[in-house]
Amino acid sequence: MTKNNSRRDFLKSTALSAGGLILGFNWFGQEASAATVVEGIANEAGNTAFNAFLSIQTDGIVTIFSPNPEIGQGIKTAFPIIVAEELDADWANVKVVQAPLDTKKFERQVAGGSGSIPHSWQRLRKAGATARQMLVEAAAKRWGVSASECSTEKSFVIHTASGKKLGYGELATEAAKLTPPTDVKLKDKKDFKLIGSTVKGVDNQALLTGKPLFGLDFYREGMKFAMIQRPPAFGMKLKSFDASAAKASASGIEVVSLKDKVAIVGKSTWEVKKARDLVKIEWEKAANLESSDDHNRIFKELLDGKAEVRRKDGDVETAFKDAAKIVEAEYQCPFLPHNPMEPMNFFAHVREDGVELVGPTQTPQNAQNQTAKLLNIPAEKVTVELTKMGGGFGRRLGTDYVLEAAELSSIIKAPVKVMWTREDDMSGGSYRPAVRYRFRAALDKQGNMIGYTLRGAGINAGNSTRQDNFPAGAVSNLLIDSAEHKSPITTGPWRAPITNFLAFAEQSFLDEVATAAGKDAVQFRLELLEKAKTAPTGEIKYNIDRMKAVIELAAEKSGWGKKKKGVSLGFSVYFSHASYVAQVAEVVMKKGKPVLQKIYAAVDCGIVVNQSGARNQVTGGIVDGIGHAMYGNLTFKDGTPDQKNFNAFRLIKMNEIPAIEVSFVNNGIDPTGLGEPALPPTGGSVANAIFKATGKRLRNQPFIEEDQKLFESVS
Amino acid sequence: MANYNLKINGQTLKTEASPDTPLLWVLRDNLGLVGTKYGCGMAQCGACTVHINGEATRSCVLPVSAVADATITTIEGLSEKGDHPVQKAWDAIDVPQCGYCQTGQMMTAAAFLKKNAKPSLEEIEAAMSGNICRCGTYHRIKEAVQLAATKM
């Protein structure tokens, strides 16, 4: 992300016309603390004409604007918590407003990579602390005392000696006349009250009463409805179409082509859907129509062929020549659709004077830029309003569905909401890439891992390895490379890109190596970390102590090493998106089948901002990880996915989840990400426990299809 | 096209739709009741669950013509002030992540608890396992149903 320092001085300061304080902050560059009171604001908070960071009305209501897209990760609650903590605001009087895209005011308005909190942590704290300091100064001035004699609590400034109190609302107008301080003191972390507490989602009330919040809930007078028929197979393109029957099916139906797609426009969702079924379309082959069988063959070719070296330490060849024992295994995963519960959709209104976009996107700035490029207009002519997203899991990082809406609106010259059906969504591509990994490990006589190789073979996966991940640095001789097949089947980032499966493969393989070495799974990993610490090989890009701490915490919580009758334990640990998660899975045998009973998760994401949100992310990530490892499968026949809806694509349900116990490491480190890191280690802990319980090593996902017999009696 | 006077949330709402239109789209496109969600269109996920004469029903495959005389309740009518025990429990437990499926989850839970005021954990799981939550909030849903059961 580029820093935009030229905008350092854009912020101004003033009072609300009705009194009160509106503070804008320099969002660009963590070091810049410039804050100013925003000028020229005529309206009360809630007016979308301003994007100031926070405002305090004379009635004491604190409004905090949350710039990042809310996708279920809880950012709309977490961001304001951080501001309110430093402001010492009474949470009960805090109002949170979703800010629209504004590249002049905010930076990194993105939901992705578990990066929002780490990026914004200091900025948000400074925002709150600056406002707090101004309120204190205003109170001190009024009382004729020194600011240092005052403290704050729950939206009040208190003169400690006399016990005098003034509410933030009463001080806001005076505070607005002060020059914002450039150097503010942040709280000592041990004094945090709101951060680290349990705070409910700020949208709960609206969500639970069915208020319009999501993209699909957006309706506007005169808006048209549209669906798009996309090629039925990856590798096909549009040849011709006949829309006569469709147009006759209801009044107002329009049918237009968008490059290789056909758009059907009408006055209601159902009329459009029915009309779409009546459009006769001829498609033609434009590229290879690949099937899953082709992919299996391609994987073998990639694994045996040439690859791009990603990391090379020591002399792998000699290590394997000298090995007392060699362990080899291959692991494979299928394509996966993201399947957010709210399918893709977007509203666009292309007018003469500009473009209005409204909908669910993880990357509003990309939506703006690419729409501007598509329509050949300046980016500032495109506005993007962010709705809540009914999930995304990476799918809404793409802008394809936004551009479709914009293009269609420009053709039909009308406001339009394009909606994807579930079938459109599941067969529309941008999948988690299918990958196969080949591992080899060389052990010496004492069971030390002296050599390690990993080759990733991916289909549109880019680099399917993460070459600097553990155990890199802990093995003297190591080679990691990758090879890729370019396919017409489109792929994209899927929650915890690459590591969502790589972690399973690595952590299962390490389990295989530990077993071959006759070592305990936890002990084996700790020995490797010790080696990385005392005799590192090459660069080490993970924090050894933090990884060790979560390993030990998970082991402690789960009673690792202590015999539990009839219970088999599986271990896994992973570092991704700057956070560390270790897991222990418990499997018991019931009627001859392995049943996942419990998962213990030990998490180091630094400071926990919101206990409720954080636990929800970890638990949800684990459920996601179990579900896709067990059941998720998207297969292809001649370029067409075999699974198009939830009748054929199995998502995990309530009766299939284990108990989950989450423990956080309290190390006081600035917070790191949490939307993704709990998912990657899940497949490994589960598979390793199933191996312990049954002797069956699961190497391919979904597990249920790798060994149907093993799970046959699973309900 | 046909005219309907639908009994929804204690009111009679007039609308025009072709008889095969699923109730879901009449609610959303015609009547502005968008709390009922589209998820799959084939009664697989439960996001569109409403009450038809008190029974939890998938509205995405239910033609409006079939409910012309029925008593229909949507999330907007589950309670007047958003304070049905199920809604309160969902808030207290802080169930939602993205929240998209939760209205359907609550409609399923509310109809279930009306019939089974003291459900066992297994009964809750059986009743709720037709509703998909892609975010994986199942633990909290389970807890919230248990909590709501104590308040019904």
C-alpha cells in the first residue's frame, strides 16, 4: 500500500453548526499524528457528506466512522472499540457509522489478509487519544486548572481534586476551538478497559430484526433487476443468442450481451430469472475444457517436471544420500467455491455526471479504479457505498461482479442491481486453486530431520508454497519449489490463501515424519524450533518464541501427553497472517468410526481487541476448516463444475461440529490478524487425531471422499 | 399476474405477482420485507425461513399462490420491538458474524421452541441442522436456542 504523504494537511477543524466537535485524522502514515477539527460541516453526524473520523455531539453522542468493509470479521465493532478506549468514551453512547470509500480520507479500506487491525491499531488509538486530550484541555480551561489535574472516565472529564465533572457533550463545542495536539500520550496497555472486554456486535439489533443491511437488500425506486448468463464451462465463449421468447415472457424484459455473457434485465428478480431460462444461447469452445481427471494427470506431470525454486538451504542431495530413513508423501486438495451465504451482487448507476456503486465488496478502491478504467472516466467520478457483506471468504476481493453491474448500467442507461443465483455463484469461478504437494524428509539415525523437500503443483495457484514457513530455518538442507498449470478455470484468494490447505499438508507430513522418527508430535516440533533458535539455517521469518508459546499452551490445555482413555489426540500449529495458532484435536471411536469430539485452540494474535469477536473468529475459522477438510469438493467435467448448489456441495452443519475451547496468549503485543489464522491448522489437527485413532493417514481432501468406508457409519 | 391480499405480520398486504413467484421474492421485491434472505433457491440452506401458519417454512420454493390465505410471519413480525426471546438470546450470546443467515436461523428456532419448550441438546441440533451458517456460528446458535428456551 503506498503512503500518500501529500495529503498530510487535508484535515481541517471546526465545530458542528449545531455545536460539538468533529475530528478528522491523517490516515496516511502511522507516524503522522496530524488531527484537525473538520471545517464546513453543516449537518449532524450521520450525514454521508463527511467522513471525519469521529464526532462528539453536544448531547454526548460519540459517532465513530468505521472505514473498512464489514464482512463478518467484526471490524465495525473492533475499530470503534479501539477509538473509544483511548477516548474513554462511554460505549453505551457510541454510534458507529460505516464510512463510504474515500481515498482522500482513509487508507487501506480493504477487508482481507487479516490486516485491518494491525494496519490501523496506532491510528485508531491516536484518534481517540487526541480527542480525549482536547476535551481535557477544554475542561481544564473552563475550570481554570491544569490539564494534568484532570482525568477521564465514561465520557466525562473529572477534576480529581475537587470532584468536578463535565460531560464530553458539554465540552465538545469548546474543544472544537482548540488546536489539536500533535503529540498525544496513549494509554498504558494495562489500563485498557474496553479493549479486551466482551463487546457485542454493533449491528446486532438491525441484523436480528431483519433491517436492510446487505447488498442484496439495496432497492431504489426505478432500479432494474438483472441476472447474467455466463459461459456454462470454463473455456467456452458466446457464439449467438435468441432472446425472443425471453422478451415475450414479461413486460420490460431487455436482453443485451456483455462480451461473452448475456444479461437479462427486468422489473423483478423472479421475472428476470424466468426470462433468463428462455434465452436460447449458443456457446463455442475457446480453450481446453478441463475435467478433474485431466487435473490428476497434470499434477503428476508438474510433480515430476521442472519447477521454480522458492528456497534452497544447504545440500539436499547429500542429506538424502546419507539418510538412515526417508519419508515421502503426497497431499492433494480440490478446487473450492467460497460460497458466502449472500451471493455476488452489486448495484450500479452510470449517469452522465458520474457513477454510483453500492454493494458488498472487500476492495472498494479496486471497484472504483477498475470501474473508472472500464468506462474511461476519472476515478473521482465513481462513488462506492459499502453495504454489509453476507460473508466473502476472499470472493469479494475480486471486482468482476462490480464491473458487470457498471457495464450493464452503462449499456441500458438505468440504475440496475445485478444478482447472482447460488448456481451462478458456485459455477462462476474464482475458486480456491486445486493443489497437490509432494514432500520428502530425510532422517538420520537419531531421528533428526536432516533434509526436507516440498514441491507444490498448483492449478492457477501461483506460488503454491510458502517457502519461509516452519520448518524452514530448522532444517539444514531444504528445497522448496513450485510448478503451475495455467487453466481456464479461474481461481482467486480463498480465506487464508494457499495456507488453508498447505498448513494441513505440512502439519500432517510433519506428523508422519515424527512417527517415522519415533518421536512425540509436540516434542518433535519443539526440537525443530530449538534447532531454529540455536542453529538456524537461512532466514527465519516466524517468531520462534511465539510459536513455541502457542504449542505449549495448546499442549497444556489439552492435557497432551497424559493418557485419556479412548481419546486420540492430534497436533498442529501454524503461523499465518502474523498470528500463531496451535490446535489439539480429540477423536474418539464410536461404533467403529472416528468422531471428532473437541478441538483445543491456543491463539497468539497479540492483544485481543474484543473477546466476543475474537472467539467468534477463531471458532468460526475452525468450523470452516473442519467443514471444508471433511466435505468440500468441487469437481469438473469438461470445464463445468459438477456441484452447483448446496444439494451437491456439502457445507458443515450444526450436528457435525466438535466442542471448541479457545485460549489466547496474553502477551500484550500489538494485535495481529484473526480473520484467517485459526483456519489453516485445523485440517492437520483433525487428520493427525484420526490417524492416531484409526491408523489411517488422510492425505487428500475432502476426507469423506478419500476414505468413505472410514466414515461410513458417521452420522 | 394475479392480485394477492397476503396476511403478513398481522397486516393484510396487497400485491401483484405471477402465481408461481416464490414468496421470498414477493416479500423482498414487492413488499420491502428484506429480512428474509435468499441463499440457495432450492430449500437447502434455510436463509429464507418464514412461518406459514406457525410452521417454519422455506419461502424460496413456496409459490405465492400457495399462501394466498395463509398466516405468514417474517422476521420483521416475529416481535414488535425486536424482543422475542430468540432475538434477545441471539443478541445476548452475540451470535452473528456476517449475520446473513441469522434471521432464517431465528425463524427456525422460534417455531421449534414454540412446539418444544424444553428441548434436549440433541433435539436442538436436529431442529437446527437444516440451516447453514457459512461463518460457522453453530456453537453460539446452539447456546442461544438453549438460552431462549429458558425465556419462552
